[in-house]
Amino acid sequence: MNIQTLETAKNELDQIGFLDIELDPTLDLFAEIEKLKKEKNAILLAHYYQEPDIQDVADYIGDSLGLAQRAEKTDADMIVFAGVHFMAETAKILNPSKKVVIPDLKAGCSLSDSCPPPLFKEFKEQYPDHVVVSYINCSAGIKALSDVICTSSNVKAVVESFPKEQPIIFAPDKNLGAYINKITGRKMLLWNGACMVHEIFSLEKITKLKVRHPNAKLIAHPECEDPILRMADFIGSTTGLLKYTQTDSSQEYIVATETGILHQMMKAAPQKTFIPAPPDNSCACNDCPHMKRNTLEKLYLCMEYEEPEILMDEELRLAAKKPIDRMLEISKMAGL
Ligand code: 13P
Ligand code: SF4
């Protein structure tokens, strides 16, 4: 059994163990989590797509870039990452000596899953003159095959750090890649991956909503498909969208991204109206099922028992760190 299989098996068992633990319903989880943070010198980092309770107890809430930057500079002994696996893995890559735990190890990402390293390696080998720019929503295996990583808030700066004539492979998000090709005039070769949440929005239903709310602005994450982006009044990362709703003078917004971000939008501007963009069926598909695997209960348990823990092979970690460091450097130079 190799290291990763062993680790997976251990964590699967840990997860089953957790399911068996019945928490006392009178336990004040908010207070307990605060207590554990102090006792263990832990920092709790949460993505905007986490459930409101988790956001409310976090030390830092951010988009993928903000979270990576915060993880890089922490002096806590333990990083508790309320997000999905690739985010916690990035924190571990940047902080090998710290313990990194995640409430649910199975919190994955459809975009990351759409790009398996062996297939991507074969693809990359067909274009030896291309550099590889990968969106942070990918596994450490993909990061290790990349020249530089980007997030939705620094992707333009990262792509434009290469000369215009430099051929580029962009992975794994074809929607984000197509959007960047459009705004930079590049012709990057795109891996055929997508996020299950951002591909679900219905153009027809959004059009109908716009008719009923003529003053509402459509704001969209660049992981959305081109027809939605073409209709959008503003396109940005989760932090970008949040900042826009705080500085823009409109009172109503149709929000085309995962619903978790609405919590901070409503907190920052309670007088404004935020309408989640509707999916093309009746399910709650604009809730990310991976992000929403994390709950306050699992968060408490992972802090108490300090698992499941993110563990990594050192060779893979070092190979994956290089393109992340390059991204952080470009972001710093761009003032991001
Ligand atoms: P950002 O937080 O970088 O905007 O990314 C959104 C996302 O889909 C994370 O999984
Ligand atoms: Fe992945 Fe999409 Fe969920 Fe983000 S919202 S974690 S990209 S599946």
C-alpha cells in the first residue's frame, strides 16, 4: 500500500468514527470552537462558500487567493481549513511544519476532479513548447505539472506575466480560460474542465428575473459559461463580487455564483437585495455539494481530535509549491 492509499484509508476510518460520535445538543459549538482555537493556537480559515455558521466563527474568510496568502503567513500551530480539499492542500504545501485539518476530507471539487494528473500529463506532452497555467482548483498532482498557478482574482496578471507570443495551456477550467482569452486576446489552449455549480445557471430564468427586477445588476463569477458572462454587469472572484456590492450604488443584485457568498453580502449591505441566480432546474444546485459537506459539528470534531489531517508526500509538495510561490510573487508585484 502506498503512502496516499494508507492516508486515505486512515482518514476514511476517521470519518466513520466521527459519524459515530453523538454530540451533546446542549453544547455551545460556537463557544467550544473559540475555546479550542485558543487552547491549540489554531487559526480557522473559511471560504465564502461555507455555511453562514462556519463563516461567523472563522478568523479569516476569503477567496482562494486571500486564503492562500493568509495560510502562508500564519504563525498558528494548526490551520483549520473550512473549505474544500485543494484549498487545505495548498495551505499544507505552503506550511509543511504545521498541522492542517479539514472538517470533511471528502469535500472535493468537480473542477479539480475534471483534470486527473495522468491524463493531463499526456496532454501536456503533446505541446512541449507551451507553458502551463493552472487554476488553483486542481490537485497537487496538477500543480506539480504546472509552471504557475492562478486564482480568479489574479488570473489576468498571471497570464499577462508571459509574453504575448508564449503558447499557454490553461487548466482545468475552460470557462475561466475562455473568458481570459477574450479579455486578453490570447489563444490559450484550454483543458475541458468546468465547475458543476457555475455551469448550472439558466440564461432564460436570469433573463426573466431581469425583466421583473429591471434595476438589478447581474454579477457573475468567471467560472460561469460565456452566455451568462456576456450578460453580466460585473465579473469577479468571490472577493471581487463582494467588494463590488459594497462600493456600487445599485440596490439590487442577481448573484451568479455559489450561494454562500450572499451571507457576507447581506451582512455588509443589509439594506440591499441579493437574489441568487436560478439554476436551470428546480434543485438547489447553486449550493456546492462539496463545500457544504463541512458542518459546524464536523468543524468542532476536527478541531477537538485534530483530524482528518492533510498529509503529503514531500517530493510532490515541493514540486507543487514552485508554481504556487510564483503565483504569490506575481500577485505581490501586481498589488493583489
Ligand atoms: P474564488 O474564491 O477564488 O473566487 O473561487 C471560487 C471557487 O469556486 C472556489 O472553489
Ligand atoms: Fe469546486 Fe465549483 Fe465547488 Fe468551487 S464551487 S469547490 S469550483 S465544485
